[in-house]
Amino acid sequence: MYFHGTSKINDKGHLEIGGCDTSDLAAEFGTPLYIVDEDLVRKRARQYVEAFRASGLKFQVAYASKAFCVMAMCAIVEEEDMSLDVVSDGELYTALQAGFPAGRIHFHGNNKTPDEINMALDANIGCYVVDNFVELHLLNALAAEKGKSVNVLLRVTPGVEAHTHDYISTGQQDSKFGFDLGNGAAYRAIQEGLQLKNLKLLGVHSHIGSQIFEVEGFRMAVDKVSEFAVQIKSELGLTFEVINLGGGFGIRYTSEDAPLQVEEYVKAITDAIKSNFSQAGYPLPEIWVEPGRSVVGDAGTTLYTVGTSKDIPGVRKYIAVDGGMTDNPRPALYESKYEAVLANRANEAVQETVSVAGKCCESGDMLIWDLELPEVNIGDLLAVFCTGAYNYAMASNYNRIRRPAVVFVKDGQADLAVRRESFNDIVGNDIIPARLKKEAVL
Ligand SMILES: *Cc1c(COP(=O)(O)O)cnc(C)c1O
């Protein structure tokens, strides 16, 4: 079994994370429970920042908050000197409530509403990554109304396909995101942007996909973007100050995954930038990247209690846990694979192969197929690894299941970062129209 960060088996044979025994965490906070290894989050953040420092280029590492956006996480991102990407008013609100410096917030998205843009303008955020022509003109008009001038990157689609799942690949031409580099849309966007008085064009942004294991896609994106930069400088007289190469750096979910080290991704990108731009005699731009998954993914573990099992002789044995697609929709959405252990008997030998089902009314609500475990008893704790990214962030209340709590663990201390949802959270926004009113029976 592969243990991430501070995870290990303690002398009781229990899984321990951040110096906390997961059996104790289950007793104190209940299950399902998201556990975040704070040291590992900080380690990942520092790997990015330090690798960029070593490159000598100017840079910003912007954490893509959509991977896991809660106020405690924003506080850590702030402390680690990163910037923060948001893609909605809700993420922006979370960051601002956490006291995150607005000047380090970048606003993404292919359909920012006027209300969202106004909220960002009022907060004086650092940069807008403009996705399309409608937004380009809308942002300029709204900024003009407030008498402001705002920093803008144009999101371009470089026509690079990263080798990844279709739904999480975005750099190809047929994408809902960005201005196409190949068909002249990006060029026209720069031309139009240069005419808009309340926008300051800093450069371009490209994001080619997610869970990428090779540097080739990033190198190709750098090639396309630097070629474009040179063309724009000579034909339109604009010198890009910033090149943003997005996120998508892969992590190890299972033994099938072989990601590169953070330092290797960063070095490939900064080397390609240095060589392309210096060859062209172009002033070296500032480089921004936007890791999401690779900052929090392997730092998260979800702890469940096994509640029931069903053995179909000759077919398979199911065990069912007290969560499922509501707290982790990724297996159902992307056929994502995970590794897991029995947290309360983590040192026992493998004895059986089981498939882990959630508790939702969906046959597709499966977390792991064919997992090897010691013989599973009802009441055992199952710890699923690498659930830090796109789990809590994508959680739902399907079947009116309450979203789990999130605890941050570090040096033997466990702090609640998100409370478990209450029944009032479930019905709190419901309204029974007067004509349907009945007395509550609870
Ligand atoms: C999702 C996204 C990211 C982060 O992707 P990860 O795979 O989580 O690193 C970065 N930038 C943009 C524009 C995104 O849409």
C-alpha cells in the first residue's frame, strides 16, 4: 500500500494521518469524514513556489480553488504565498470572507455574469481571465461604469490535446473554453481588447487539461503561445508581460498512475519559456501556473464506516459504506480509480476482494471495484486515499444526504474546517407554500 504525506500505520495497527489516529477521528467527528493532511498541502504548495524561485523567472502560483474551496484552505494558500483562482461568485465570496488578498485573486470562467463581474470589480481583484468576445466587451463596459481599469489575460485554446479523459481535456480546438489560436479568434480578441480603454491586456492563458502525466503537452502549449506572442508583438505592438500555463499536473491515485515530480513539470515549462522567448529576443514574461488537484489531491482521505455487505457467490462481494457518490462523484463521472485500506486494521493481511458501494439509490454509485482487503467486518472503517481534490468540491445532497465534515490534521491535532451539515442545512431553504402547510411531526 502506498501512503501519502504523513499517513502511516501506528502501533495499534490503525491508520494515522497528521499524527491523529483515524479511529479517534471517526469517534470524535463521525463518518463519513474528509481528512486533510495540512503538512502535505503545504509541502505541495512549497514545491511549486520553490521550483519557480529556482527558475529565476518572475512567477505566480495560483491555486485553482475549484479543486477544494473552503475558507481554511484559502487561509493556507494565503500563508504559502500563492495566488488564488476563482470561477464563481461563491468561490470569490469564500476567498474574500477568508481574508484572502483580493489583488492575488484571478477570476476564470466561460460565463461570468454581470453580477459576478461587478462583485469582483468592487473587490478590486487582481486579474480577469477573459474567455470570449461577449465577456471582453461586458467586462470593459462594467469596468468603465465604475471608472476602473482591470488586468486581463485572454484564455486561448492552443489546439493541444493532453492525453487525458475527454471531459477533463480542454486544450483542443473543439472546446467551450477560450479563443482559438488556430482560426484567428485569439488574434482578433487582442485587436479588439487593445481598443477597449478599461482593459489592460497582460498576456494570454492556456489550460490544456487535467491529470496530465507528461511534459510534452505543456511544451507544445508553450511553443504555440510563444509563437503567438512574437506575432502579436511584431504586428500589433503588444508585448505580453504574463504567460499563464494553467494547471492539470497529475497525481498518483493508484499504482497505475505515474506522475512526474512537481519540480519536473515546472522545469519543463520554465525551460521552454526561457529558450523560446530568448531565442526570439523577447523580454522574458512572468509565468503563472494554476495547480489545483496536485496541491490538495493526495492530502485528502475520506473515512467511512462499513454498514452492510452482500455476497453474490461466484460473482462478487459488495460492501457498502455510509457515503458514496454524494461525497465522491468522480468514480461515477470519470470512472476514477482509488486505493483504500481498513483504517482500524491497516496492518492485517489481504484476505478478500470486495467492491465498495455507496448508499445512494443508483447502481452507478460505486466507489471502488475489486479492492483487496482483510476480511471486512461490519463496523470497520474504510479510508479512501487521494480524495482531497474534486470531492468535497463536487459533493451533493443527492438523496438528501448531509455533506460530511472536513478536518485538518497536523502534529497530532485535528481541527474542524467544515462542520457536518445539519438537518436544518437540508431543509433550511425549503418553503412549504401556505396552501400545503402541515404540522411538522418531528
Ligand atoms: C481546473 C482548472 C485548473 C486546475 O486544474 P487541476 O487539474 O486541478 O490542476 C487550472 N486552471 C483552469 C483554467 C482550470 O479550469
